[in-house]
Amino acid sequence: MNMKSLLVSTALGLAMLVPGTVLAKDLTVAIQNNLTGLDPTNVNDTLSQTSLRLIYQGLFGFDKDMKLVPLLAEDYDSNADATEFTIRLRHNVTFHDGTAFDAEAVKVNLDRLRDPANNLSRRSLVSMISDVQVVDDHTVKLILSQPFGAMIASLAHPGAMMISPAALKEYGSEIGRHPVGTGPFVFDRWSADTLEVKRNDAYWKEPAKVDGVIIRSVPESGARMAMLQTGEAQFVPNFPPELMKVVENNPKLEVTTSPSIVEYYVSLNNNKAPFDNKLVRQALNHAVDKDAFCKIVFSGLCTPADSIIPSGLAFHVTAGEYAYDVEKAKALLAEAGYADGFTADIWANSNTESLRAMQFIQQQLAQVNVTLNVVPLEAGVAAQRIWSIESADKAEVQMYYGGWSSSTGDADWGIRPLLLSESAPPAMFNVAYFKDADVDAAINGAIGTANPEERAGFYATAQELAWEGAPWIFLGVADLISAQTSDLSGVHMLPDRGFLLEDAAFAE
Amino acid sequence: MLSYLIKRLLGAIPVVLMVTLAVFAFVHLLPGDPARLVAGPEATAQDVEAVRTALGLDKPLPQQFATYLSNTVQGDFGTSLKTRRPVAEEIGMRLMPTIWLTVFAMVWAVAVGLLIGVISAVRRGRWPDYTGMIVAVSGISFPPFWLGLLLINLFSVRLGWLPTGGYGTWQHFIMPSFTLGLGVAAVMARFTRSAFIEIAREDYVRTARAKGVPERRVIWRHSLRNALIPIITMVGLQFGFLLGGSIVVESVFSWPGVGRLLVDSVSYRDYPVIQALVLMFSLQFILINLLVDVLYVFANPEIRYK
């Protein structure tokens, strides 16, 4: 061995010992919470759903702006009243276990999900399908029991992603521990707080540029920040705004902000006085400074709301503006007979951000003599007192601060569960108990057609009417923040707080 | 001794049964609907009912308890409502990290705590005593949360010597076991010091000195041995608490342990996991108490169990 090769091997040996000089290019993502499961049809949190997009794909999906795109489907058409959808499938796609992806696989998946006996928690995505017909190897036809214009958007939801029929047969209800999909990465390991996936070299698109992805749950935000600084993690989605300064001062790190589809509001129980009076509801909207809300609650990373749904959702229109005007608010309250104001309870989940928001609303409404009692509720208690009530007339809630994100990216799931009169708890989430026959008609009209132009018309009407009816105090749409190392590209936050990692790549 | 141990273990059975019933009652009395929480924030009433049926939460409570008890006796702790993995597996993959962290933290903390305590007692009122007690009081007063982040910032971010968190090599143990053990070491030091000062007033210590036993022997044989009984009790208690997993340390160092699992399970109303964990913690305490009683015999041969 000559001197030169000795030096080289010593240097290589040293390089192996020094942490941080790992040669394999795995992407490590540090997230706050633990994943709850790996069966996409049976998980309910955005983090698990979005992580599963590494392994699984649906017939349709979303691009980084959350616009609907075909994935395992090539295209589709439907009849005029949205009761039949014919979907043509992509050729030459195989699952990770070698099973071919074809019309039969789609039928197995959709039949499994919609079968009530399977008790899958995402069943409502496809419960309106009454029959799945295999037309030929690469064409399926869905027959619906009732018109549903948002069908394709529902199929883009992660809950409707395609699982290998062979794996379903082999593992049955244990499929959540042995995920087999068609996605860019193959499942490797899931331990207490880490999910590891490896590149799928037989991917039907161009294989991923990173060798694998590791999703680690790191509950403490300071620790996620430290991992980014040491290079132990390269991407931190949902980054806390208070740490942005640290990242901005570090040349090796980058922070990105983008608008979300999470809109925040205070819902007012329209069944209960004084909120049964539209003038009162409108007055409260004039009494709250939405720009200040964004500054105080979200450090300015937020846009005031201009409709009942955020602008990032399909079919959004600007519905109007409740200008901040305390005098006008007072006049409206006087007109409604509440010149001396009133007292009410405001509820929200117990966390720092919600508390800050409730206190802000409390302070704003004090200007118009409305006294609020701030009541934070632990998540389990909130579930029981707000959502799992026996019937609408037993609802105790007066005001509720919360947010909503439409996980199908469509106006339907942004409006129907929240403002259709039939959606009052316990059925769905109309915690304002808003009941407006014209809004109901518009929402149902939109469901009754698959024609995008007609749907747009119905949703514009619904937004304008509901805005004027003021079931909520409209607040703002929060921004998303993510941080990453500068050598990483191709990772994106999705507006629903999920993320896309398929195109991740490291600079050489 | 052996018959005593068997008697003690049999005596533990009613305690465990009571704990089982109490925990079951307690988790089911907690306000909150687990089916709703499992079904997620977007679930319709129909989805929630599907989940309720799938999890067996639609059955009457006595029936649920009977099922739970008979399954538990057979060693089946059920399935986590949240992840749908077997509870035994959920706990299993987090138990060893917590046990190892506890052992590492206890070993250094007890050794250092004892040493500081003894030195402080022997040099009472002089600078080693003051230094020792300042260190001990600081150790108790340091919020582990803040200390943990400080250590990460220094040793991981600035110096790059240690990983920020996670469970893996021996390097991963250094900062969490230091953070976890610091409070214990401080308590041990204060406790040892006062126990030691107490003993030093005893007649046999004076006698030992009077008959010319070397000071070193007086300290380590005569005094420490007799001070050991309360110290062992204290170590046992601390050990039992730490085995429950430290939520703060496990969170700061993203340690996959049982403390975080318990907190997550409570906020998710994951009944089977909460029940199994609390049952396990109570068993751990019973065993540690037993162990402490046995250790008394070695510390003080006058103690006999019949």
C-alpha cells in the first residue's frame, strides 16, 4: 500500500466516523404528532393521510396547489345529473407486490370501503356509490344511489387510495401494518415514532431522487428546530411562527410560507338568543378587526376571510366584507334591541392559539358591551359537548372558535358539513345551527350536477347568501410555514397542512 | 424469607384487582367520546357509529368490564383504539427505552447523589457542604424542559457532539439520562446528607470513634450502612416514579417511551392503552416495594421477615 492510498483510506474511514457526512441520501421529516395508522381508509388525521401518500395513490390526487389531478386514472366523464361516472385507468401500473393495477383492483377497493360491515372510518367518502362495474380491464363505471357532483374530489381524498387486492386478501384487517400501494416509495418499517419507506424503483413515473424517506415524530418544536440545525432532519412542516427568526438568520436553512385552506371563525348558535337575530350576528362581524386578528393570533401570517370558504378551495368567490366599524356594530345591536350588550360563553379547544384567539375576540366585543366568558375545552370534552350531542335542541354551545379545512380541496366539503341545515350535530358540523332554505337549495343544487360551470354558479350563490346571513364571525385564513435545509428541493406544503415529498431531491 | 415473599405476592392480587376496577371506572367516567375522537374531526354521525361498533364501545359497561377482565387475565390487553395495533405491542416497543433510560439515570444519580450527600454531611458547615447543597438545590430547581433544550443547543447544535434526540446508540442516552437524573441526584444528595447527620449523633458512631476506628471506616461502614434504610426507600420510590416515564424528558428528546404514550392515550381516550399502562405501573410499584423490603435485609441484618 503506498502513501497515497493509505491517506485516502484513512480519510474515508474518518468520514464514516464523523456524524453528518452520511453518504446515503435519505430525507428525514420531523413532524409533531405520532402517526395513527397506515390504513388510509381508516385514519383521520392529516399527518397520517399525507404520509401515506408516499406509499399509496388514489385514482385522483392533488398537485402542490391542491388542484385536482388524475393519478391512477387517466380521465373520466359523467352523466348530466352526476349519478354515473366512467373512469378510464392508467395502463402499466403495478402495486409494490407485483399485482397489476386494473379495473378489478378499483372495484375491490371501492367495494371494501363502502361496505358498512367493514366499519371503515372513511366510508362516507364513497357511501353514495351503489355499484362499481368493471367495464373492461382499464375502465370502471360508478353508479351512485343519489346525485353527487363532488364525487371525483372525494376520490382524490387520501381515504380513497388504492391498496393492493392481493395484500388485502393476505392481511385482511391487518392491512394497516403491511401497506402495499402503487406510490413512489415502498413501506419498510413503522416503529413507535418513526415511519421509514424506501424508493420504489419500479414506479410508473420517474423513480424518486432520494433513497428513502423517514418520518419522525418529534413533539417538542425546539427539538425539531435543533434537528434541522444539525442536519438530522431536512424538512419540518407546520413550523412554529415564533422560531422563524432563527431560521431566517441561518444561511443553511430556508423557511417558506404559503396560504392554507384552513379558515378560522367563531360560529354563533343561530338557535339561541341573541344569535338568532341576524342583526346581532352582523354587528359582531363589524365589531371584530380581522387584520388585528391575523396579527395577534397568527403573527401576521394570515389573510382576513372574504367568504365562508378560503380562496384556495375550488369555486371560491369573494362574498363581501364586514368592515371593522365599532359605531356601526353598536347601531346594529341597538336596532336589534341589545344596545346594552349581552353576556355569552365562547368555547374552543384548549391550546395556546385558541386561547389567544378567544381572548382577542373577548377584548374586541367588549367594545360593543358584549361580555364573553372564555371557556377552553380539552379535546375529549369538546367532542362530547359540541359534536356528540343527542339532538340539536340539546346543544349548549353559544359561541365556538375553531377552524375547518376541506380535505377534498372542493367547495362541497368546505360548505356542506358546516352550513347545510341537515348537517347540524350530531350528523355533521353545522355547530352554528344555521338554517337558510336558499343556502340549502344552492348546496343541494351543486351536489346534483357534475357540470363545473353549474356547480360554480350554485356555490357562488351559497357563499353570497351565507356571508350575508352571518352564521359565524368570519376571521381569517392562516398561512402555512415550513422550514427546510437549503440543499433540499421539491418538497411542498399542501394547503390542507399535508405535504408532498415525491419530488424531493438534494443538491450535490 | 421465601414464604414471606410468596405471601406478599399473593397479597398483591387484591390490590391489582382493585386497581383494575378503579382504572376501568375512571377512564370510562372521563368525559369525552372515544368513538368520536377515533373517527376524527371530519367524521359524520354515520362514521362515528361505525367506529363505535367496530371498537365494541356500543356494549353495556359491565359487559365491557367483564370482557376486559377476562382478556387481561389471559394476557390479552386488547387493541389500541388509535393505532389498531395490539396494546402489548404498543407498550412493548416503548417499555425498554423507558426502562433503560430510568436505569441509566438512576445509576449515575444515586452514585453522585450519595457522594455529594456524604461529603456535605461530613464537611458540614464548610465549603464542600455549601457547594454540594448549592448544586443540589439548583438540580431540583432546573426545569428539565429548559435544561433539555439548553443541552441540545449546546451539545448538538453548537458543538455537534451528540444527537438531538431519539433512541439508538449510547450517545443518545447521555443528555436524556442527565436531564432525567439531575432532579433525582439532587433529592438523593439532600436526603443522604440529613440521614447522615442524623446517624452521626448516634451513640455507636461516637463509640466507634472513641475506640479508634479510622474515620474512613466510621463514615462508610458504620454511618452509611445505617443511613441506608431510608435511602433505599427513597431510591425505590424515585425508581418507581421514573419507570412511569417522564413526559417532559421524553418529549424534549423525542424518546419513544411510555410516558408520552400515556399522555397521548389519555388525550385520545385510548381506553385499552390507558388501562394496560396504569395496571403495569401499579405492578411495577408493587414489585419495587417488595424489592426494597428485601434490600432492607441486606442493609440491616437485624431485619427478619417471617
